Amino acid sequence: MMNWGGGYGMMGGGWGLWGSIFWLVLLVDLVLLGVWLWKQINKK
């Protein structure tokens, strides 16, 4: 029962697969947002 990352404790036991998918989507979303913001800043 290792909660790697620290913040995964909230997910509980049965969240293995869905938790991974959720965090993966969240990570991709944040990366896309960062790229979009970087492009907006560089446009000016």
C-alpha cells in the first residue's frame, strides 16, 4: 500500500486504474494549457 506522489491517498483503494487515467488526463491538460499560455505570451 504505497501512496507514491503523496496526494493519491484521497483516491482510496479501488481507484487504481481510474486514478491513473484521471491523473494522466489532468497532466496532459496542464501541459496543453502551459503550451497555449507560452504561445500567447510569445505572440506579443
